[in-house]
Amino acid sequence: MKFNQNISIINALMRITCGFTFLTWATAKMVKKPWKNQSYLMVVILSAMKIGEGILRYCPIVDVMENGQSMMKGKEKKDEFPDTY
């Protein structure tokens, strides 16, 4: 799978920092109350995803948004010149 890095270094560092913060918080909560681990497990999964995005400097949601905007701009250019009768 080939992809281009689409987030900046500052954005990547923020994602890594927030990801580790939430991962630590959720892990501590899971250790304290192991019977309530379903909601904290989701936080752990999302935090791990943010850490991975920061390390790889690639966010699939940003990629989808950029591709969607470029497709919309291309569509606007086609509609810019209507057919003549």
C-alpha cells in the first residue's frame, strides 16, 4: 500500500501526545474498574489509531476530505460552461 504523508510534523506531534495521554488515562481506568472496560476499550482503540496516524503522518480522513474536495472542484469546472442551444 502506497500513501503520501498528508499531515504536518506539528499535527503529528499533537496526535502522538494526545494519543498517549488518552491511552494512559483509559488504561488506568481499566485497571481500576475492570468490569467497566467496554467504554474504555473504545478509547484505547481510538487512542492507538491517533498514535499510529502521528507516527506515519498519514490520516485517512484527511485524505478522503482532500480527495472529495478535489472531486467537487472538478465537477464545478464541468458545470461552469453550460451547453449552448
